[in-house]
Amino acid sequence: MDRAQKEKVVDELGQIFESSGVVVVAHYAGLTVAEMQDLRARARDAGGAVRVAKNRLAKIALDGKPCESIADLLTGMTVLTYSEDPVAAAKVAQDYAKENQKFEILGGAMGENALDRAGVEAVSKMPSREELIATIAGMLGAPASNIAGAIGAPASNIASILSTIEEKAEAA
């Protein structure tokens, strides 16, 4: 890899570190190509991505970035799982680590906050952005449907009273 390629990789990694809501660092020694492709597909489906880069270049790219604290984790065969959604990459990494013993989560970063292995697990259990939006939308929609039901209820009560009066009048 020549100097221009290295500079390009450092720039790409720098953009990843700046724009990602969460970055998870893991060891992947012993993973087959098929297993790595499976991890990449899972991350892509969740709105994230997986990147393998030389630790030295990643450390250079981390300089001055919010998640600079993960530089100490970059030793050995490391892979970065990242996403803009602060939860997606952590969920993918945690789920994959449960299924594959060769994939060992070391830690990560959520913005400026450094995460250890337990921190990544805690983040993975949080609801995703889409789940939170759906919950909030449901909460906002509930009062409106309650109001509509309350407004519609007296009208239906009046209609049933009128039909009862009509039936009694016809019977008499």
C-alpha cells in the first residue's frame, strides 16, 4: 500500500469515526470469509457497516476525533463495526458474538463515551432509533384516538337511546 492509499484509508476512517453514533471494536481471529461476509450482511441490514483496517492507520485517523478513547483497543486482529444509529452496530456485534466464539468484543465508543465490553452489551439492549420513534408516535396518537372515542361516544349513546324510545313507541 503506497502513501496515497494510506492517506485515503486514514481519511475514510476519520469520516467513519466522526459520523458514527457507535463504533464497536472486536477481535476476529479465526473467522472464515463466509462468517465475515455474514457479519457484514447483518450490519448492512441493520444500517451499519464493518471495516477491517490496519491498527496503525486507525489510530492515526482517531487522533482528535470524539471516539479517540478506543485507540487502546486497537491491538491484534481487530474489526470495527459502526453505524450512525447509536444502537444498531452494538446490537449486531453483540448478537454475532453470542453465536460465534471467535468474534470477541473488546469495547467501543458512543460519541465521546468509551465503552467496555459490558457497556457495548448495555447499549445493544437499548431500543433502536426506529423503535423509539414508533413508541413516541404511538404515545402521540393515543390521546387523539381517546379524544375521538370520547367525542364519538355520546353520539352513539344518544342514537341507542333514540332507537330504544322508537321501539317502545312502536310497541305501544
